[in-house]
Amino acid sequence: MRDIQDIPQPAFDSELNTVIVELEKLREKRLSGTVPPYVFFQLKEIFQTLESIGSNRIEGNRTTVTEYAEKVITGVSPDTDESMREIVNLDNAIDFLEKKIEPGKAITRSLLSEAHKLIVKDLSLPPDGEGSKNPGAYRQEPVCITGSDVETSQYGLVPAHCDELFDFINAEYATQYHLLVIALAHHRMTVIHPFDNGNGRLVRLLTYAQLLQQGFSVKSGRILNPTAIFCDNRDIYYEKLSEADAWTNTGLLNWCLYVLKGLAREIEKIDNLLDRGYLCTQILVPMLDRSKKNKYITEEEYQILRFITNQSKDMTLRAGDLEQILGVTQSVPRSRIINRALEKKLIQPIEENGRIYTLSFFGNYMFRELTQLLVEKGFVPKSLNAKSD
């Protein structure tokens, strides 16, 4: 087991130690709730993407949640919109890590290099874009961190410093140090700044990779977003990093507390999305009410979607349910109603070629209301709807 002398020790009665204990309990708690997975995972995908917007905004992307929603609704392609490409790239990198990392699996240079390639794929080079001259390759030039006085690693030392970082990440530690290592590794990689561009986005993905490594993952039941911890307030993020840059125990422990409290908040958000009572009353019913008021959906569509949300036991719709909802008894009119809802992307089949349907949140104007409600209810920061200076 690795010597822990390079890990600052939180006091037994400190707030940080309390947070660590609580998070360790949550690591063992498995994904469960009253929201069916075919509804929850749609929301998780949206939630994840909105917070990917936050990670990109830290780096200067100006896209707001409202603007993103409009682009999704109107079918703007990432192939023609670089700000959308940045968001899609980050989502693709998250998907890559979720597929590649198992609990206990080592995080390697090749893994991070592949993630870096995904982050910067098809992006213009600075100063106009957020691409990289050498995707996946360590930098061969000095770089600085905007707004920080920290001296990054000399480029000739980057490979050695990264090797030390991977050793630090992958060493065997007592359980009480796992979360501290995750927070400290984020800071250390920020100082190394191993690539010519994209380091901020990548280091936040490193944090996610470590969470997957430690069992806070999709496959073991927990679903966390790597950027949520940091995108709430960019100024505080940089402030806490600066405290850690002093390399004092106090500064490093304050940084760890900031990271781990953010992680705890993220888990609480996910638990709320898994509670059908909360989800329906706070998110879905208001989304439907606003959508009807703004004439995005008809009264008939509203009644169908309210049935799925509130009355259906498993949040599904079958053609036969239209008799109860609308008084439609004949099969042909039922099929027409179902097909119209499918064409407008208000519902989607649970299984391919299936005849059981659930709510659909992508590709329709309800998406606008849904994203706004996620902001209003604190699932993503309100700052993500403010234009950057």
C-alpha cells in the first residue's frame, strides 16, 4: 500500500472528514428509485449534456442553455456549429470513459490521450477555436494558465510528471484516502497542463475517470457528471485551485473539501431525478403545463402526456389507453393519434418495433421548457443561462 505522506490528513472532527464518510456510504448505495429507467436515462443524458455546456463555458464557450435548446430543436448540426461540436465532443469523451473504465482498472496515458483526441476533434485551433495542434500528444512548448500565476511543468518534464501522476492515481490506498486522491489528482494535472490545449476539459474528465475507477459509475449504479462539481461558479473554481497552488496542507484540504462537497451535491440531484413524485411535480407536470400554455402541444397531446406522467403505473402508453384518456375506442383512430405523437417526437417506443411508448424529451419544443426547469430547480447553474462577457 502506498505511503500516504504526500496526502494531507483532514482532522477527525473536520467538515471534510464528515463529507468523506457520507460519500463512502453513498458509494455503496445502488441506483434505485420509482422512475423507470427508460425515462430516467433520457433525463440523465440531457442533464449530462447541460453540464458539459458548463465545462466548455469555463473555457470560454459562450453557448447558454437556452441557445443550446433552440439549436437542438431546430436541428443545428455540430458539423456546421463549432460551439455545438465542443459540447458533443465532451459528451463523446464521457461515453468513451464509461465504456473503458471498470472499478479498480488503472487509468493510463493512452486512455487520457484517447479522451483528449475526442475532446478536440474537428475543432479550430486557438485563438479562434478550442482544438489542438497535436491531439493526444504531450505538448512540446511552454503553456500558461489564464488568470493564474502558477508555473506549469516545463514541457520536457511533462512525461515524467504525468507518469508520477498516474502512479499516484493508480496506487493502492486505504479506502478513506480514495476521494482525497481524486481531488488532489485534479489539482496536480492542472499544474502539469500536459497538452497544448484542452487541459481544463480533460482534467475534469480525469476526475470522472477516477470516480468510475472508484465505483461511482453507471454500471455499479451511480450516475455522476464530471463537470457538475466545477461549473457552478467559475470564479470559485479558480479561487479554490489557487488555494491549492500554494501546496500547503490548508490549501490542499480546502480544495478537497470544495471538490467532495460538489460531488455530494451531484449525488443528491440524481436521487431527486430517481424519485417519481419529485420528478412529476417539480419537472414533468410544469413542463407539460408550460408547453400547453405556449401552444407547443395540443390539448389532446397534453392529456396523453399527463396520463403517461401521472396515471400510468410504469409511465407508458398503449393504444388501448386512448379509450380511457380520450374516449377513442376504434383501432384506426388510435393508430393515427399514436403516429402523430411519434412524428412530433412527443413519445417514443420503449423497444424497437414495440407497441409500448413513453415520453420523449428530444426533438420537440417541450425540450425548451424541460431545460429551463432543470436550471430553475438547481440541477444546473443559473449562470449557464447568462451570456459570457
